Amino acid sequence: MRATCLEDLAALLPAKGRLMGLDLGTKTIGLALSDVERRLASPLDTISRVKFSQDAAGLLKRAADFEVCALVVGLPLNMDGTEGPRAQATRAFMRNLSKLASLPFAFWDERLSTAAVTRELIAQDASRAKRAEVVDRMAAAYILQGALDRLKRL
């Protein structure tokens, strides 16, 4: 597994195959999945964070279950584009995950993804409990859809 920009990842991808989007939080990991033609991202699941080995095993199992060919990982940049502690933690997680699997991955700027999803859920009159239940996997879908849209233009 190696980190690349989305443009480099595109060159590694087969003609068809699913991508998995990740929204790595401190308490949960939101997962989203694309269709095999990589047109549409759909929320998939939320993994509760325990410790790295369990988090990684759960994530890799879900990726294997859906025959994922690559990962798109939300990178939580600061509003000015710099990397803070959360971005560094995300990079560290993926560095450690890359020692366990050979899936290629790319980081994707996730600034405001959770805020955008939360606004949409509020607009749909979702309860606070419902928002808490789905926001991470919906944020992962938001991140993945942005990357899919970019891949179409490459």
C-alpha cells in the first residue's frame, strides 16, 4: 500500500473496481463504497475505534468483503491548507495500515465534509440521534464522491 495523489492513484486503478472512502475520526471510522464503475459513492458503515490492530482488521475485512481496489482517505486539513495534529494522525494511521495490506490509497482534502453533511441532515429534519448515527459514513461518502468526480475529469 502506498500513498499517492489522486492523479497517481488513477494510473494504478483497473478499468472497473470499487473504491472505499474513509473518514478517520478519533472515535469512529466512516466507510463509503463506490460502484464498480466508480460513478456513485454510497455510505456503507461506521467502525467504532478501539485500538489500531482492531480498527485495521475491521477496515481491511470490509475492503476484502467488497473487493475494493483502492482507498480514498479524507485528510483533515486546516482551513488555511496546513496540516495539524488530526492530519498527522491520519497519515500515521495510513502509514501503519500500509504495513498490513497492499491496497493503494490517496488522500483527499476533507475540509468541511462533516459540516456539509450535518447541514444536509438538519435540512432533512433528521434528529440529533439519527445525525450522530449516520454522519461519519455520510461524510465518507461525501469525501469519496468528491474524489470520484475528480477521477472522471482526469
